[in-house]
Amino acid sequence: MTCANMGGPCDHEMVAETQEEMMMKGMEHVKAAHPEMVHDIENMTPEQSAEWQKGYDAAWAAAPMVEEAPHEDVPMAA
């Protein structure tokens, strides 16, 4: 997913295995790259938070899944 997929202003890409991990990475990115947004995020009303969550859930569901690396005991096709 990108920062923009999560409601942010840029195309920084992040990869995570779970929705919760992605939210943590997204917040870390916002704090580092867009600190001016932190106050607004932390002070969302319950309605704003629910609306953001609805959009985030849809973006997560639509995001491509990263393929797992093959296990060492599984031969790779030539």
C-alpha cells in the first residue's frame, strides 16, 4: 500500500503482512515524513475515525498481496 492509499499525501510504498502492521507502518511514516498531519490524525472525532477506517479497510482489501518466498525444500521451476 502507499501513503496515499491510507489517506496521506504521497506515494511512499509500505509492505506488511497484516492490516494492523500496515497501520503501524503508516503512522510511523506519517510521523517521519508528514509530521504536520499527526495532530489531525490523533484528534479525529469518532465519526472521522470510522470514516477513515471504512476507506482503509476497502484499500487493504483491494491491495495486492505479496507472494511469499518459496520454502527451501520446494524446488523452483526452471
